Amino acid sequence: MASPMSLGGKITFVGAGNMASAIIAGLLRADPSRAARITAVDVAQSTLDRMRDAHGVNTSASTSEGVAGASVIVLAVKPQVVGAVLPQIAAAIAPDALVISIVAGCSCATLEAGLPSGTRVVRTMPNTPALVGQGATALAAGANATAADLSDTNELFAAVGLTVTVPERSLDAVTAVSGSGPAYVFLFMEALADGGVREGLPRDVALRLAAQTVLGAATMMLETGTHPGVLKDQVTSPGGTTIAAVEALESRAFRGTVMSAVAAACARSKALSGS
């Protein structure tokens, strides 16, 4: 069984792209001394050089050398190379190592099948705001993962934002809400700013106001725990400007359109992952 202190040992990131870099940065913000225990593995020497310069971590171009002795292995490669990387990990992985995957569309069962029998796997679905420490990450335990493994994985991703734990079957829905969700929000912010420009605001002012409004509203909901419908009603005065805007949105099926977008993204995620 894994120790709940797995993050106290060697942590190896197989794949050293933007998401791996963001997680490492978050871990080092919490404890700079971890740099000596983190290894980044990548086939591109230029990527390894950037990781070493940015974070002061160890680097390796060899997957098998990089994962040797690691208590936690974070699989952060592109989905199309998983099949080539898993045998390299399997050949060198420690018997008690935990494998945490951020590979989109790759199931726990697929990972477990390519690793030694009994390997503990936790699958995760982070989103791009993790790059600025404001991510939303869902965690799903594989067949052999323990509560301690979920705790360690939670610690890893809490360094870059909010975490939730869900059954693996829910990850397609997570993809549709928080994985693809930043794109919906960016589209909304762009439209909100365009509306301001139409009414005479300078573009830079409209964009800053739109972004801060979304940030403030999201922070208000998370910090107060108040339902968004209640918060909306608090802004909406009888006969005022906000209710006029809400009417315009609802007359064009705003909420129904967003729900349809989530359904479309979920269906596409299922099709891509074969779930």
C-alpha cells in the first residue's frame, strides 16, 4: 500500500510540456526544496533545458532512467505516444510507485494493462487555467488506487487550483464542463467586451472590465458558496438594466445554448475515448 507521504520521494514527470511545467511550478511554490526530488523527462533537449532553467529540477532524455526509483510518476505525454512510452515505464518502475496520468482520453484500464500487474493509477483531467494557478482538476481512481493515492494526487493538483474526485465514467462530463469550459468563457468575455465597444468603450477598457467581471463573479460564488441564481437575483433590480439584459439573453435561449454546448462536448469526448 502506498504511503500518504509519496510526494516526499522522487517525483518524475514523463513529458515536460506546459501542464507539467505548471504543476512543477505549483509544487515549488509550496515547497522550493522539492526541486531536488523532481525529474523531468522529455525527448527534446531544448524542453529539458527550459525546465532546468525555469525550475532547477533534474532532467533526463531517458524515460527508464527518469522513472527509476520514483515514488510518483506523472504521465504527461500526448495520447498518441502513450503506447510507446508505457513499456519504457513498465521496464523501470518501482513496485510501489504511483502513476498519475493527465493524458486525455486514455483510460485507467489502458494504462494498467501496459504497466506491471497491480500498478496503482490515478487518472486526472486538469484544464488550462492551471497554467496560472487557477485550474480545475478532476481525479479518478484506477482499480488498484488507494485513498492515500487520491490524497497524494489531490496535493499535487491543489498546487495549481481546485480539485474534485469523481468516478472515471464522469470524466467525459468533466471534460465538457471544465476541460473545454475555458473556451466558452473566453467566447463570452470576447462577446461582452464587443458589446462594450459597440456602446462606445475603448477596446482595452472593455476587455479588462469583462475579464475582471468574470473573475470577480466566479470568486464571489466560490468564496460565498451561494448559488449563482441567488447571486444573479441580487444584481437584478425590478425594472432595471440587468433584468432587461437577462430578458434579452433568455429570449435567445442563452442557458439552453450553453447546456447544448456541454452536451456536444461530452458526446465528442466519449466518441474520442471510445467510452
